[in-house]
Amino acid sequence: MEIALGFGVVIALMLALAAASYLSEQRSAAAIDKLLNSDNRMADLSLRSSLAMYKARDAENELLLSADRLGVAQASERSLPAMQNHLLDMREYLASLRIISADPQFRDQVDRIEAQTRRYEDGFLAFIEQRGKEGRLGSAHEFRQNYVDAAVAIESSVEALHTAATRHALQTRSDVERAARFSRWAAVAMVALATLLGVVVARIVSQRITGSIAQLVAFSRRVASGDFSARAQQGRADEFGILANAMNQMAESIENSKVLLESAADTLEHQATHDVLTGLPNRALLDDRLKQAISYADRYGRLMTVVFVNLDGFKLVNDSLGRKAGDELLKVMAGRMSRRLRSVDTVVRTGGDEFVIVLFDQPGDGTEIAPALHRLLEAIAQPVQIGSQGIQVTGSLGVATYPADGTDADALLMNADAAMSCAKASGRNNFQFYAAEMNGPIRDKLAMREGLRNAIARGEFHLAYQPQVEMRSGRVTGVEALIRWQHPEHGLISPAQFIPLAEETGLVVPIGEWVLRTACFQNRAWQDAGLPAFSVSVNVSARQFRERTLIEQVAQALEESGLDARFLELELTESLIMEDLEKALLSMKALQAMGVQLSIDDFGTGYSSLSALKRFPIARLKIDQAFVRDIPDDEEDKTIVKAVISLGHELNLKVIAEGVETEQQLEFLRTSGCDEIQGYFFSRPVSPSELAAFVRRRFGIADAGRRPDVRPRKIAAR
């Protein structure tokens, strides 16, 4: 009873202090919130008024600029309503300010601005009416001077209004912060007072306690040692009984928490060893399953088979329908493969569209392997419905068997991968058993990877340039920079062979930077040699576009080469942009702000909506050569090309067709309204000097004899 009485007194005091503090703070908070909201609203409205005036001035300038070109009537019809709407918005904001403000001087200032606004609008309308009329040049000039003076006065007054409102809001906030600090210190003082009272009461009560707490101490020691099933004896009705009951509840809660923690640990372990998307075991668990299968095969004289699975056509699904559709396809395929196998077998997703299957405990003659593989191929090839889209992919399977094709997990995986590559090369949708000669392509791939890494340092790359010709004039408007690899042993290697490997290894980033810098220096060299200025187009890979340093690289290449940014064009693909649309738009707008031109390469082969396309800050659409190749024989391709050209023109974009090789293709594109042409019909990709000669012929310029080549700059491999 003494404990209860003592602590009751302390609690009553603390509650009384808290209630008084709470009521005072509530009243103060309500008043402060109202004041802050009012001040912030005034600052916001004054800022909106300023912005509305700036927009009205922009509309005014647009009207005046277009008046000479379109005439006053048509220019007024296009731009005057927008200007008047902005002025109407401004008046509404000023009216709201007058209502909110309690300061007479502030209201008078608002009234003056409104009067100036009417003077500005009336003066501008009078100027427009007089402009262009014969004999009224002097009066038009006078009206113009009047409304310009009014506009300048408005802008100055609105700026001063916003400054005053903002200063007042900041001052109010400062006062509120000082009051808040005072409140906090007052609360600290009350807490200190309550604590002091508690100590005094506890001291008095402790002197009156005569009971023993040995039982509770013993109970606490058991719980501290990890025995969460321990419970204190109950039955007493005093404070010690209440405490014993509370400690029992605590022990029970800890015991329950331990169970939950163990469950959470199991969940984390599962996540660490399983693929998040498909729920299949991942590479971390694969090694363990392979070791178990090899150990079992050794003990009982059985076989164990590793199947490397790659989905044919998955990249096309991902690029055309988006990553979400690709993820759904992977989940469906994971489920199908799991259902076609025995419970003792394991399906593992190693990443991307690749899976590894461990066939456990196979008979010594291996007769059951081929039927199981056929079932897998049939399951993979069944159509999949993703939303409203039907999709069908196939599988390429590589098979390696223990112990014949490898005596450890690494050897089995490597050989199964080699067999899978052979299955792809054999037409896909089949399986191949490993043979020793299959390792040759893997060795070739490793050799090419090492050669690619050294090629950057040794300067084995060079650029060829293919001209882009304007349809109407036949003049060169730009060139596309295309990389070539002159291998010291294997000769010229096609980009189709080494670019995918460069993307896989990450070397495409330094290679792309080298291409960017070399193209910029070369274009400047052509200009210095007296050639007409035109743009150079550089392809940007998805890996390079995701680099945080891309914008810095572009700026540095332009600065060091001295090339004007408007003569550099970066070609991006639809699928690259759609991977992360909002982030891509930020990067594109930053490049556009520098003056760099942007275009969509291979348009029509990716996946982008029209709503997304109209947001792209681009200058050109590039029709993929796949749609040009069969013109004029393929009606579908002709329809697609016409639609792309029409779409581009509706969006005020230039349209260029690549892969033009015949007179018939050229004539079709000309009649369809295509703006520019690129292809073998005009020129193959050529060296800088050959390109310079081509341009001179097109423009009718005599050869000045100066060699417009630059030596490629080396960039260290990263």
C-alpha cells in the first residue's frame, strides 16, 4: 500500500503537470498553425502572382515575334488568350492576398498592382490595335512604351510583394521556433521537478519496505541465463504480486519472441539461398545440391546429370514487352520445369534467362535422361499468355553427366554450358550432350574477351563513317560513327561479334567513351579542314547510358575537342529508354540542355507507348533497316514505314531511314515524305578521308589538300 500510495502521489503530480502543459500547448499550437498557414499562403500567392506575370510576358513576346511572320490577327488569335488567362490568374491570386492579409499597407500595395495590371493589359491591347496601321506608328510606339512601363512596374511591385510576404513568414517561423524552444525547456523543467519528487517519494517508501525480493531476483537470474520458461510464484495481492505477474508476462513475451526470431531466421536463410522472383534455389544453393548429388553417385555407383537451360527468344520478349512481362514469363517457365521433374531433382535459376537442373540418382545406363529432356523441351515450348499477349519461347539444353563429363561441380557446369551453346548453334529448341570438342568455342570466347580488353590499350579500334543524306537537296546532313576492330591475328572483326561480349563484360563503357571522344575530334577536324558543318551520330549502349558519368563524359569530349554541342547526336534505342523511363528522361533532358541532339535508333523494334514517345526530348526518328529491306515488295513494311514517317512529322521530328540500298527503296521513301536517307545506295561506312571526299562531291567543294583525319585517342580499359 505504501508503494502504491507513494507512486500515486507522483503520478497525480505528473498528470496534473502534463494536463496543464497539454492544454496550454494545444491552444498555442492552434493559434500558431493558423498564423503560419496564413503567412505561408501569402508567400505562395505572391510567388504565383509573379510567375503568372512572367508567363503573361512570355505570351506577349511570343505574340510579337509571330506577328511579323503570321500577321497581327493570326498571332493575336494564337497567343493573346494565353496572355489574358495568365493575367486573370494573377488577379485571382491578388484577390486572395487581399482577403488573407490583415495589413492595410499590404492591401494598398495589392490594389496598386491590380491597377497597374489593368493599365498593362489595356495598353497592350491598344498597341496591338494600332500596330501595322498606316500613319499610326507614333501612337503605336507611345502605347507600347506605356504598357512596357506598366509591365516593369508590375514585375517590380510583385517582386517586392513576394519579398515582404516571405520575410514576414520567416519572421513568424522564427518567433514560433523561439516559443517552441521555451516550451521544450519548460517541459524539461517539469520533468526534472517530477523526477525530483519521485526520488523523494521513492526514498521515503523504500525505508518502509520490509519484504524480501529474493524470489524475484532468482527468477530474473534464470531468465537472464536463457531459461525463458521460468515463472515467478504468484498469489500475493501487494505490489510484489503485481510485479511478479508483470515479470511472468515479460518472460512469456520473450519466449514468444524467440520463436518468432527463429522463424525469421529460417525465412532469411531461405531468401539467401532462393531466387526472389521464381522461388527456385539460386546459385548459392546450387553448389550444395551438386556436392550432395556427386557424393550420392559415388557411394551407390549411380549417375548424376547437370542440365544447363537457356530460354530462346527471351531477350526479344524483354525488349519488346518490357521487363515485367519477362519476369512473368520466367515465373511460368520455372513452374513448368519444376512440375516436369521428380521431387529429388533440383531446378536452379542462376540469373537472367538461365537455369540449371540437377538430375539426382540416374541409373547407370542413363536411359532415363533423354525422355526427361524431351519433356522439358515440350513444357518450355507451350504458349504462355501474359495479359492479352500470347508468347512462345523455346529452350536450348546442354547436358553434362558425372563422372564422364566432369569430376567436380565447376567442371560439370562449364561443360553443360558449352553443350548448351552448341544446342543454340544447332538451331535452338534441342538438347546436346557434352563432347570434349565443345570447349573450343568457350576458349575462343575467353580469348576474344582478353583480346577485347587489350584492344582498347593497343589502339586496335577505328571508326568508319556512313553519310546521312537529305532527301530534297541530296546534301550530307550528318554521319554515323561505326566502330571497327582490326585484330592483329584475325583481321577485321564485325561489331556483331564483339559488341555483345563488350556489353557482357562491361568493356562497352570505356569503348563507348572512346567512340564518343574520337567522333567529336574527327567532326571538329572536318570543320577545320573547310567542310560544311554537319552532325556526327554516336550510338549509346544501355550499359553506357546507365553510367552516372555519361553526361560528364559528353561534356568533356565536347570541351576538349572544341566541337559545338549541336553537331553531336546521340542515338538511343526505345528499349534502353523504357527500362527506367523517368530516370532516362532526366538524363535526356540534361543532354538536351547542353545542346546535344538526341534520336531514337531502330524505331519500331522496341516497346514504347505514344504517351511516352511524345515526352522524349528528341530531334529524329530512325527507321530500322528491317522495315526498309523488303521495300517495295512487302506491303506490311511499306505500311509501317509510312506510319512512322507520318508519326514523326506529327511530332515535329525529322525521320531518317537506314539500310537504303536500291533505287526503288529510295523512290518509295521520297514519295512517302522521308526527310533523310542512310545506306549503301549512297555510301558504305568509309574512312574519314573518304567521307571528306564524298562530302566535297556532294557540296561541289574543291579538295583543299588538307587531311581531315584524327588519330584515335586511347582510353585505358576499366
